[in-house]
Amino acid sequence: MSNDGHETMKQPMTAEWAKQFAQEWTEAWNAHNLDRVMTHYTSEVEFFSPFVSLVLGEPTGRVQGRDTLRAYFAKALIAYPDLRFDLQTVYWGVNSITISYRSVKNLPAAEVMLFDGENRVSIVYAHYAE
């Protein structure tokens, strides 16, 4: 575990691994396959997005835990039945990636994802532009 409390990935992050992860993540979303989507996240995941406030009425924009995140994603898929992500760019770092894509209503979006020691997403910050 690192000094900040986050485990490091099993293997060093590579551009190839980050692109493969982003492709699988995008395909799972575009298939609207919630089980497949959820395989990418830890049980204690923290997820921050302005859409959390819109969909759940949660003013902090924060969801914690895989079960709560799953419930949020399920509501989002119902609220946006035509949801489709168009993968744009994948940026990779040490234990994190940023995925930029076109989102709901063709909004530009980017998600910063931090990974744990099992190569699963432990923290997500979702960002949108108009």
C-alpha cells in the first residue's frame, strides 16, 4: 500500500493496458450490460459525478460502494436508454487513467479512474463539458 492509503497496481500501468481497459469499459457500457460494467469496480469504489445529483438527488454528487454504484448506473440506464459512449482518447499514468469520450446527448466527457492492487477502479471523477 502506498503512503496515501491506495494500493498500487499489480503491474506497472502501460499505454496498451490502459487502452484495452478503456475499450472493454466502453463496450460494456454500449452493450448496456450492467454485470459487465460492474466488473471494473472495487467493492468500496467512490464515484463522483454531477449526474449523481440529477439521477439520485444526492447533492454531494458522490456514490460509495459497488452496490450503490450499481443502483445508480441502473437508474442512469433507464433515464438515458439511448446511452452510448464514443471513446476518444485514453491517458495513462502511474495508477490511474483518464478516458475521454462522447457521452449522453453527445456531451464531451472524461473520467479519471484510480486503480487498486487488483487492477480495479477504486475512485472515479467524472467530468463533462458543453
